[in-house]
Amino acid sequence: MFKNYLKIALRNLLRNKLFSVLNILGLVLGMVACILILQYVSFEMSHDSFHQKGTQIYRVNADDYQNGKLVDASAMSYLSTGEMMVQDFPEVEDFVAIMPTNEVIISHQEKRFRESLGYFAGPSFFNIFSFNLLKGDARKVLSEPGSIVITKKMAQKYFANENPVGKALRYNDQSIFKVTGIVEAPPANSHLQFDFILSNQNVRKHFIKKNRNWTWGNFYTYVTLKPKTNPTTIEAQFPQFLKKHLDPEDFPTVKLHLQSIKDIHLNADLSFEPTPTGDKQALYLLVIIAVAVLIIAWINYVNLATARATHRAKEVGIRKVVGAYRKQLIIQFLGEAFFINLLACLLTILLVDYITPLFEHFTGRPIEFNLWQSAGFWLTFGGILITGVLISGLYPAFVLSSFKPTTVLKGKMSSSPKGILLRRGLTLFQFTASIVLIGSTIAVFQQLRFMRSQDLGMNIDQTLIVEAPQVTDSTTTSRHRTFIQKVQQLASVKTLSASSSVPGEPFQANMTGIRVKGQTGEGTYQSLVWADDKYLSTYQLKLIAGNNFSKKSRVKRNKSGLSRDAIINESSAKVLGFRPRDIIGKRLQYGSPDHPHFHTVVGVVADFHQASLKQATGPMIMFYDPEEFTSYYSIKLNTDQIQTSLTSIKASYLDLFPKNIFQYHFMDVAYEAQYKADQRFGEMFTLFSGLAIFVACMGLFGLTSFTLIQRTKELGIRKVLGASGASLMRLLLGDFLKPIVIAGLVALPILYWGIQQWLQNFAYRMHLNIWLFALPLLLIALIALCTIGFQTLKATQNNPVDALRYE
């Protein structure tokens, strides 16, 4: 019996080539798109799932509030947070505090490299996290000061094939660390990425000695809770915990909360995240597209199968006359659906296996997905196959098996009104989905173009950024001055500025409790940057009140600390409660009442976009600092001879800072890189939306072909009765284009709501205009017209005599 069903399925497959090709190709494209998207989504959602204590690990995040309003949610907290939690909360088993090293120079003998992926960490690091330690004892590798654990890749880079354990590495040519362990590189789905881990014992002693263990919130704190502990019970005790340990001046503005390590990648929109986080909303949208593409492909099968029902009616009638039961016919037609879906699935496996490396490159994600060894894939594959057979096969099977033999054998068989209504409903869904997808794609790129086209409030063109030397000594300050003088003498250099941070990245320092001297209350939360007197001219920031820094600007030391001249932005003046011209000469105050710091406001600049337009411009204070806090040199070039200028600047840098590595980038490139994730999302959205629309068009093409065949006699009669080709063309196109109009009425509200929700992710949003909604309608109408126009035109030009002979 099975052999007979298989023969019939193959015979029908070969006999109806157009039907077979459209269905198989549509299903293959739908399944490929679905599986690729699910691969990507699965990778994004698997972050930090490999830790054995994953359900117990939580990060302690610190939020800053100003007058009860959240002004900054940070992934960092204080050095002593975890230690005091273990002491105060019996539910907390262990903790680790880690601090990023930022850019450093690591060297061994003649080998010297600039490294950026490193952390200072406490001894519990490898007990809490399940990183694969290849050599060394997890409990001891970071217990001693001066210990370093490096990845296998880093060991190869510095020591080749030697055993590095016990050997020394120099840190910024100042400190020596002994290699105590080798660790496998963190998986790509870890939010902590590193090449080396240093013992934080020396750092910890330094912070405690300086009494900064509860004032500098630049540590990531992770704790493990005892099994079955509810984190909310600990969070409820945080106010008293902070009151006990934190300075009374800071306590009202700071709140702590726990975040599960598994929630960090997709549920964190915090400052100072160690690695870029994912976008859960974008993942949901991609999943919707994956499901939509697959459903569209299945709808094509249902539409084409039911449209062909009248052509298979006689076959069904004869089978019933010779004794076939309805159950047997249902099994036969379900078998055909199974065969086509199985064939599509097999082709999908081959395609996905080939395309996955290309897709990894396209998404920028090392998905590391092995089809043949993944149980998840086979479950997905089986689920898609079974669902596809049921969705695409059940309804056509029941429709075809329900035909009455006496009716169909007399030639009185025609499409039922219910069947026609169902096909129209399914086609309506396809058009609605296509309009929403086209509109969404346009919205993504319009928002990107909007952000890129806005005035940044500064000029970043032809700005070369050179990173300041990491290896320093007592002569670095004088060498720094000499470097600036030598570079400024180059004819190709317009201006040069030294600063602690540069545009294209978030400010690296923030502080709360800042107020104008004499004000009371909690103070304000502000971003901080240290810069020299050339910063404003280098970036062409607009001074709207007061003056720029000058060589006469002050950096004074007093009993409580340093006193500097300061330039603030408009937002800073506003939150401090002053108009720009009225705040000039005022003294800014922060710190405890016993040790206040005072800085004099000498100027106010217009707001500028330090980072991407996804974030709103916030209050900022720029302190005068010609050399102490320099992390970057911003060099404004006025020449097209970029390479020549770069060579000269590099030569001066290496001459003055010989133990360092020359590292540079261009500001416009770095600023544009902030939109890379959004650009990639837009490209993925376009790719899979295009696939969905293409599959829908294939179905429309096939449906049009079968519909025109069914109406062959009708068209012939109309021509005999005098209908012109143009009138027939209008009649047929009208029937096909009506669903587009209805789909538009359904799709536009959905599209409007979806775009509005997505735009909530951006601080600066495009204005929605009529074309954003009209263009998808026009495009889908044009696509449909091109798809069905040729077939319709051909049908209206057929000889009516041939049409009337059509059986």
C-alpha cells in the first residue's frame, strides 16, 4: 500500500512540474530562513548558559537617582559590595569583584603587545564561573598578589610552545605577574570576554588604603546565592545595607539590585557593560519574520493544492467508484504533502549546512552550529516537518477526499464558495504580512538615515585619534608636551587636543552629588571629561556663554583636593538650575562636607552628541587638564595626504614613547561603528523580509496560473460576447488587486503600532510621514502586478475558440 502511495505521489510530482517547483522552492526558502533565524536567536539567548552555577550567579548593579528619578543604571558597583554581602547576608555563598584593565602593554622578553581584554579579579573567579581552566588549581591561581591566568591563545602568542606556567609577564613595564594558570578562551556566548585575568589583591589594597572601596563604583560584582534563595528577599534589605556601609551623602541617591547572569545579555540596557548587549525586541521581530516566511510557504501549498482540486476531481471520483475509502484518500494526499515537505526539508539541510558559515560572517556572530550533532536542530527539523505536513496537507486532503463521485464524473464539479473564501483569506494574510514587512524594512533604514544625518553639534571629519602611551615613567609628562609640540608643527595638522575621552564612545567617568556651591539637596548626576584648551577648537564645539580654557586656566591643589576651571554643556546648566550666561563664575561642588571639591565654571557649550543618537544628550562637565588624565590625542588634519601625515605622527610617537605601541583610528569611522548593530539588524530584516515577499509572489504566480486555467471557458465566452482584451484585463486584475487594498487596511494599523513600539528604543526618532505607509502599498501592488500581469495579458489574448474547446 505504501509503495502505491509513493508511486502516485512521485507521478503527481512529475506530472505537475509548475506546482511541484513552486511548492518545493517556497518551502525550502521558508525553512532555510526559519532555521537560520532560529540559529541566530538560539545563539543570542544562550549567553552565559554554560556556567554550572548559572541559576545561582547574580550581578550586583548600582543605580543612581536624582530627586527620585533614575539618571543612570550601571552594571558596576563598589569594591566592597560583595565582601560585605557575604558578611551581612547568610543567603550569599561567595562573591568576586572584577575590574577591567582597559588598554595595557603586556611584554615577555622581546615580545610586546597591546592588550585590551583583561580583568583584575578576586580568588573566587574560577570557582564562580565555569571557564575551562586547562592548567592550575581554580582555588589558588588568583589567590596570591602578582598572579596572572592567560588564555591558551595568549600563551601561544607570548611563549610559543613553551609551558608558560611559572614564567613572568610584564604589565605596562612596571609590574611583573607570574603565570599561574592557562584557561580556554571564553565561549562566544559569554558576556565576559578576556585574554587574561590578573589577581586583584594589589588593586584591592590600593583602593582600601585610599578609602575608595565605597566611593569608586568601577567594579563588576558577582555573587552566588544559596540554592532556592529568592533574590527579592535580599534586594528588600539593600536600603539598610547601603545605609550601614555607604556615605550618608551618597546613600539616598544609590540603589542596588540583583540581576541573574542569564539575563544580562538580552535584558540589560546599562552603562559600562563589559561587552555589547543584544536586543531582545529585535530577536522577537526576527522570530516573527521566521514564522511568517514559513507560514507563507505553507499557505502557498494550501492555496495551490485547493486551486488544483477541480483538476484532480475526476481522479478522486474514479478512485471512489472502484472502492477507495475516504480514509485511504486522506492518507494518500497527506502522504503527498509529507513527501513534498520531506524533500524540502532534505534540501534545506544541505543548504543550511552550506550557508551557515556565510550567515555567521553576515551576522558577525560565531554561531558555532553543527547541524549533524545538534539535538536541538533535529527537534526543530522534526517539528517543522510535522507541522508543515499537518498545516499544508490536512485541509487539501479533506477537501479532495470529500468530492462526490457522481458529481465529479458528470463534469459538474466546481470550486466551492468556502474554498474560494479560504484561499482569498490566506492570500489576504500573505499580502498583509508583505506590506508590514516592507514598511518595517523602510522604517529601519529611515531611522538609521535620520540618525546619521543629524547635526552632531561638533565636527569629526578628518580627526585622527591616537591613544596615549600606556607605559609611563617620571619623564612622560615632558615627553607628552614635546609630542604635542612636534605634531602641531606639521603642516598637515590643524589642531591637536589631549583629553580623557573622545566622541564615539560613552563618557568614561560619571559622578553624582554635583551642585553649585550654596545649593542643598542631593545634587546632580553628570558625565565628566578632562581636556585641554584645544578640545573645543578641535571638535568645533559651539561656545554659547563664557570663555574657552586658556593657558592661564587653573589647576590648583588645596587641602581637600584639586580645583579646576570647568566648561559645562547646556544640559548641565539646566539641571543645575541656571541659564548658560548666569552660571559663569559659579563654583561647582562635590564630595563630602568635610572634604569638598570646588571647580569654577568658565564657559558653557551647546549640547553635542558624544555617542550615538540612540542615547539622549545628558549633562556634562569638562575639567581643564592639559596632561594628567590624557587617554587620547585628537588630531585634526587639513590635508588629503593622510598616509604621509600618519607616518610622521607615528614616527614622533615611537621616538618619544619607545616602549609603547602606536594605536590609532579615525573619528568618523569609530562614530559610524556605533550603528553597526542597527545596520546589521536592518540588513537581516531586509534579507528575510525579501525572502518572505519572494515566496509570497511565487505562490501568487502559481495561484494566478491555476485560476486563469479554471476561468478559461469564462474568458472565451466573454470574448465571443464582445468583451475587449482591455476590459478582460481590468476584470482579472481587479479580482487580484482587491485583496491588496483590503490587506492595506489591515496592515497599516499594525505597521504604525509596530514602528511606534520599535522607535521607543531611540532617544531621537524620525517623524512618521505618509510615504512610510503609502510606499509599501504601492510596492506590493507593483510586485503583484508584475507577477500576474504577464499571465493575465496572455490569457486575454487567447483564441476564444480554443478556450471554448477547453475541457
